[in-house]
Amino acid sequence: ADYHWPSLQYDALEDFLYEGQRPDGSNMAQLVTPCKLRGGVNTTVAAEWVRLVYHDIASHNVADGTGGLDGSIFFETDRVENNGPGMNNTLSDFSGFPSKYITRADIIAIATVWAVATCGGPVIPVQGGRIDANSAGPYGVPNATDTQQSIVDTFTHQGFSTQEMIQLVACGHTLGGVRYPDFPDIVPAGSNPSATVVDSFDDTHTFDHNIVSAYLDGTTVDPLIVNNASSASDLLVFSIDGNATMQSMNTAESFASTCSTVFTKMLNTVPSGVQLTDTIDLLPVKVSTSSVQLTIGSNSQLQFQAAVRLQVPGSNTKVQMYWCDRYGSDANCASGLKRFASSGSSSTVSSPVSEAMNATLKKYQFVVPIDPSQSISEFWFVVDYGNGTTLVADNGGTNYVVDQDQVLWVPSMSQAKSVLTGADAVFVTAAVKNTNTPSRVYMDCFGRATTNYIAANATYDLQLNTSIPSVAGYNFYTGVATFDFGATMSFDLHSVAENGTSYADMYRQEGLIGVSLAPASTVNTTKSSSVGGDSGAGILAPRWGVGVGLGILAVLGLSYS
Ligand code: HEM
């Protein structure tokens, strides 16, 4: 399907995959980049992450479609099959990042793709939409002491052919190794018996075909081949078809392409009934949904904030944001008048995937004052790449629609209470337009990065707070979310007007409380028709602008071009 903003789940997945971080800037990709060693031990963070994904999907039963990549591993680390500190290290790496639209299972999938890419492996295409299990799944990880037949049966049960089994094990065991003291029958203690020893599967930390070539030319150091004949599972796996599969993977190119294919299958091994999204492709122009906010700024004035991420070829790129009024004679740019401002600041973002693709991604931040009697109905961007090329980024011709200005989250007046009191609570302030006396203002809160790994949601009402003076035609309502929804709490803020009409400020992020933004210096106006917008020369086709609140408000923001 063609992409059209806003598309909340896809937007969140795409941001995370290519930017490596949460909307509040907390960065998960940095934990693994660049192919980092795990704190003083002879293995990589990437190796620990890749072992974990296989142990999660190992619960899959291809016959009845149960199990697979469903995050059940979060409930299984006490099992012998998951021994070694790598599992708990990994879960602690991941625990603060699952969010409303990115499940724990999707975090595991995206982490695998980063791990492979940052260690020099292929860029594996990845989809989202996995659904989390809320309890442990069945056992299913093979042991190094298993017989060849038992190992084959285990992979068959998981849905992998013998050839795919060889490919999976070779691609997995190009990273990391086996640890003492966790596997003392395979890896002996070193000179200091209390120190961890990791015997690597091959001579490099990178994701390369060294594991294959060393096996084929007889120089392998793989501890699951050479250390202990009764735990030589890699030998049993690699040799089962007379080395035909290993020989077919013995170049850099064939190894990368084989691993990409078989890892894609592994990541898409999900319980039947799970509908995965399209492959998460890099969007050349990306409006970060969480950055778009009409609000009351810390200067007590109405302001509009938005950020656009671009793939930029050079350092001379300049970006301007344009917008139309919502009210008055210039509403929806009907008179041809558009307002515009330059970005206040910009920053570079990246993940192992965007780095491996050589994509330089830059985010341009806008904060502009808005006259409440004019407000804002839609916005778009004009990009001057500084090399003679300009681009009007207008969301495929519809512009980016601001669907309402009746209920607005006010991050500058909200507070994560734990900062003050140690109690897990979030104090939320909403601005509600005083031309509407709402019968109810409330917030639907959601958290997935909870301490017990179970997604949580709850609704809290906000009350008119007369101790905060009205500004810019808005009254203030305040309420407290008292549950600990975890690091990625998000909420939808609703106001129901007396006449029954509902308004919503959707998918707001607690993490953005306290983030300060550089305001625009000046706001200009133009009637030029070369900058996009709705002034177009007499074309009168009606156009539907569909905003974030679509699900609640049916179709909003109808305007004419
Ligand atoms: C016959 C099947 C398999 C057996 C018996 C097996 C066994 C093992 C053992 C005993 C370790 C050492 C763990 C530690 O000391 O922490 C290990 C590590 C590892 N395994 Fe496997 N494995 C198998 C298949 C796979 C597959 C299919 C993958 C991924 C696709 C995989 C990925 C890894 C990785 C990346 C490590 C290194 C972890 C680290 O260095 O922290 N393994 N495996």
C-alpha cells in the first residue's frame, strides 16, 4: 500500500528501525553499535541479541501454528536452555523500548536486523506487527549434546528444512561463542577460575563467512566442533548433507544472501493469525508523528511544533515549513496566503541499518508562534537541497493535516511526577478551547515497557483547573495517570463538547515532557504559487485531509485546492 501520513504503527516502526531511538531520544541502537563487545567479555552485544531471537522462535510448532517470535522469551530466562548471562543482558537492553505500536517481539526482530548490519552482515528486510505473548511458551531449544536426529526433528518442528537448519546455525554461529562457567563441559575455566571465558565460534567478531570457510578447510575453532566430542552439535549440523550446504555458503556474497533469506524466515516465524505489516522501507521524507503538536508553549502562547526527517545529500540543505490558517479570510490558504518559517534546529539520526544503507538522515525541527484567531489547518515543507534541486514535501499532495485545535496536550505544563516524588505518576495538562465547555476531558493511557512485561492501559479524567489562568482562548484541565506505564507511556487526550462532538489529540508521548525546542526566529507570509499549498491555479477538485483523529472523528479538515 502507498504510504500516507499519518500511519501510526508504520510511522513508529520506521522511526525506530532507521533512527535507532525512541521519540524522546533514548537510543537502543547505540547499545550494539559499532558491533560492540559486551563489557569486557570476548563476545559481542550483537551475538547475545541474535542468540535470543532464535531462542524466542524455537517455541514455534509448525504443525499447529502456535509459538514463534512472540516475546515469550521474556518469561523463559529461568530455563536451562536459556542459561548464560547473554539472555538477561539482552532483555535488559530491550526492556525500555517496546511501545504502543512496537511490540516486544518487534523489538527483538528489529534488534536482530541491527545486530547483523552493525557487524558487517546484510541489511535484512523486516516487517512489523508481531503480537506479544504474556506468558512462557513451550520448551524447544536444541542442546549441544542432542543426537543428530533429535536436532533435525527440533528444526522440523519449528518449520525449517535440513538445509535451512544448516544455514541458520552457520549464520547464527558466525557471531559470539560458548561461555565458561555456563557450559563447563564445553569450555574449560581459564587461569582465573572466577573469570568468564568465551570460546568464539570463529576468529572474527564480524558477521562473515569465516565460520564456513574455517570449517571447510579444517582450521575451525568452533567449540561446538572441536572442544568435546559429546557436545559437537555444529559438526552434526554442518556435515549432515555431506557439506553441500556449507560449500554453497563459502563466499562473502553467498553467505550474506543466504543468511538474509533464512533470517527473514526466522523473523517471520510467528503464531498463525498474526498479520505482519509491509516491509518497513525507509521513507525519504518523514514527519515524526510524535513531534507534531499544537500547544501552549512555556511563553504562554499558542505554538505549533513539527519535525521533518530528510535524506540529505549535502550540508547545504535548507528547509522551510509552510502552513495555512484554520480561521479567517485566509483559512485553508483560500486567499493564496501561506505562512512560513525556517527550521530552528536540526540533528542527524542513524541506526545500523541506515548506516549500512549509507543514508544520511537529518531531522529539522520547527517551533512557530500561532495567532489563536488564525490557528493552523495544515502544513508542508519546501526543501532546497542547495544543489539546484528543490522539493515540495506535501504528503503526496494532501499536505499534513492538523485535524483539530479544540483539545491540546501541553507538555510544558505536564510533569513526570517520579522526578519530584519518586512515585510513578504522570501529571498531564490539557488546553481546551473556551468556546466549548466540555462535558468530559479524559486520557486513554497505554504502556508496554512495564516491569512485568504485560501491556497496560487505563483511562483517567482531567478536571478544569482554575488555578491556571486561561491563555490564548484556552482553559486548562489537569489529571494524573497513577499507574506505572513504564518508559514509553503514550496517551490519547479526548474532550467531549457539550453538543456531543469529540475531539482528540492522539498518540502523545510522556517522554517528550521537558524536551526543550529552539523556536523559529521569524514567521513570513507569501502568495507565491511555487511553494505548494492550496493556492493552485483554479483547480477546484475537493480534497479530503485525513488527520490523526480519523478513527474517532470520521473525516476532518475538508478543504479545496
Ligand atoms: C543445534 C542448534 C543449536 C545449538 C545446540 C546451539 C548451542 C549454543 C550454545 C551452547 C551456545 C553458547 C551460549 C553461551 O555460552 O552463552 C550458543 C551460542 C550462540 N548461538 Fe547457538 N545453538 C544452536 C543454534 C543456533 C541458531 C539457529 C542461532 C541463530 C540463528 C544461534 C545463535 C547463537 C549465537 C549468536 C550465540 C553466541 C551468543 C554469545 O556469544 O553470547 N544458535 N549456541
